[in-house]
Amino acid sequence: MKVKFLVAYDYDCGGIWRVIDADGKSQILEKYPELIIVDEKPHWMSDERLADLTKNAISIENSGDTFFKSLVSQRSIDNDS
């Protein structure tokens, strides 16, 4: 059964927040180790923002999603450095 997880991609100058549907934390970290899984909503994030992220949750299996494609692309750039 899929569970929704709040995640962040920290790129040093800021972060990108998403909600991902996955079987568990390990599934996310195995596929996208650059993500940080956040167990509680940050104090600065509004309930409305979290609701919007949750409504637009990305399935872990949707590797064609632009967010996931960007992560993989950046990983490739970082590995080439």
C-alpha cells in the first residue's frame, strides 16, 4: 500500500518540496538518495501548501515526472564532476 511522504531536495541555495507516494521510506531513498524525507510539516509551511503538495503527490513509479527527471539529470552532472 502506498503512503504519502513529504520530501525535500536541498540544492544549497534553497529547496524543492514535493509529496511522493511510495511503499516506504527505503523505496524513496534507494531510488532518489538525494531526497530528504521529512516526518513533520516544517513550521514555516502553511497547511494550504501541504494540502496542495499532497493533492499533487507524485508516484514513485512515475520516473517520467519532471521532478524525478531533474534529480537524475543533476545526479549525472554531479557524478561527472
